[in-house]
Amino acid sequence: MVSETKATNFPKPFFEFLSRITSNGVPALPNYLFEFELNRLVFTNFSTLKEMTDIRRKMIITCFILVRALLYTNILRVYEVNPSYNSKPNVKTMLLTMGSIISVMIRDYLRLNMHMVPNNQVHLPVELKAKARGAYKAEDVPTFNIPKTKKGEDPEWIEGLFSKEMMPSVFEDQSQKPAVEKLKALIEYWADSIFKLMEEAVPTQKKK
């Protein structure tokens, strides 16, 4: 994935779209952003985005490409493209585990760099409040009890994944730490790279 992150692999309209939806003065895409994203945005009295710093823009871009396109479509739903996986439950479990690990790392990376904005839409009337999309569901994979989100926590963007606590062999085993840290670094490097490519393709004034 990292080796393919270069401008020639992305058409300019793609970068123009990303730049537009992450710019100041535009409304949040209705029923598209996860609640995780909405909780970290700042809105004007007209329900348009403001204070779109680099990290806020990276958050939306990361969720757009890594969560929706890579994680959900190309990992968790790959059997829709390759039906042969339907007869291989062990492959589905492997993909579920892989997707869960990546999801945890993306959420940790974004939480570390982008905190929630309390009451960020309290000043808006109901009809102007930006609405989040519901969580995707990891369908056709083994089901697990999904704990209810505690107050103050972010709802999951994909229900049915393993939580960090359910994967101690990955996140608590010291022998796995180098591999975990390497994957975390790759996620951050990719987010920075795609953002830089977008800024080069669609130059904008520095966001305040």
C-alpha cells in the first residue's frame, strides 16, 4: 500500500474531492461521516466546517480511504469480489482478525492526535446538526457480543470486530511489539503521504 502511494496512482479529481470535503466553509457530508469523525470537528453557526487543521483533514481522509475502502471493502468484504472465500471459514476469520488489528491501530492513531470537541453542535438547531452514518457491519463472519458504547466513548465504525482487549496476543505480548509499532508507523506515514499528495495536487491556503 505504501509503495503505491504516489500521485500517478490517483486522478486529480479524487484529490479535488478530498480537498473539498475537508475544507473550511463546507457542510459535513450528510449521513456519511462516522460519529467518531463528527465528534472531532468544529462547526460554524451555519453548520459548515471551520478550524480544519491538517490533522482534522487527515482524519477524514484516513477514514475515507483506510476505513471505508481498505478495511471494510477490500478486507472484510473481499469475499463479495472473490466468492471462493465463502467456502473457507478460516480465511474469513483471518480477514476479520486482520481487519480488527488495523481498525484498533487507526483509532488509536487518530485518538492520540485528534481529541473530541465537547458539545461541538450544541449551538445548532436540530435541523442544522450534522448527522453521522451508522456503523458498517462485519457481516458473514463469526458474530460476537458487541458491548454497548459507554458514555463519552466513540461508537465503533464497524460492528463485529475484535476489540483490543480481545486480542492480548497481539497488543500485550511483548514479542509482538516490534510488529505492532511498525504497523502503527506505516499507518501514520501513509496518512502523512496521502495528505501531502493532496496538498500538492490541490494547493490551498494554510488551514487555521
